Amino acid sequence: MLYTDKVIENFQNPKNVGELEDANAVGEVGSPACGDIMKMFMKINDDGVIEDISFKTYGCGAAIATSSVATEMLKGKTVEEARKLTNQQVIDELGGLPPVKIHCSVLAEEAIQAALDDYEKNHKKGESADIEIEVE
Ligand code: FES
């Protein structure tokens, strides 16, 4: 199976590339299958909505294309909705991926989950810090 036009388009003109300076959620994962690395940055507002999202990847074309599409799918979504995004949905959005490239989309899904874990960890810390201030 060859790459779909949408994969090629997203590889050649990826969206949301780079670091988000005011990100409050960052996730980084590496693929044991190929050694590629992916990093996701999100800016999540007080309502739990992903206002902005970007990625950086030292990876293959399929990893770049899946991250690009995944960031587009998640912009404006809530943390809860983002938790449910699967690599299969991203593959479907791209019109398919060759079987040897499925792990690249898994990397994108894992980087998203890692960023959401980071957000939830920081968010809980923030809440308890508020309580401490109130007690003082
Ligand atoms: Fe490693 Fe695609 S070959 S992420």
C-alpha cells in the first residue's frame, strides 16, 4: 500500500510544528520499534479545552503526517475528548497507512496521552497549591 495524498500533503506541509512557548502540558515518547522521538505541546485553558497544540518529531514521514493531523483534530477539543482519540481515528482521517507504519501513529497517540498526563499532574498540583494559600 502506498501513502495516500493526505499523508503526503501532511508530511510535506505539516501543521502546528514547533514548540509552544506557553504550553502547560508537554509529553515526549520514543518508539522502541524505530528509535524515533515525538514531543507534543498543549495549551489547555481553565475549562479544560485545548486552545493550542503543536508537535516536534525526530521521526519518519508517517510520524510527521499523523502528528500533524492529530493536532488538527484536537485543537478546540476538551481534555476528555482528547483522551479518547485513538491512532486508528488518525489513520482513518489520513485515509489509511501502510501496515509497517502503524507504529508511527501509535507514537502520536502516546505523545498526546503523555501530554495529557502531564497536564493532569500539574493541574492537581496547582489545585492543592491554591488550597494551601487559602489555609494560610
Ligand atoms: Fe519510526 Fe515512523 S518509522 S515513527
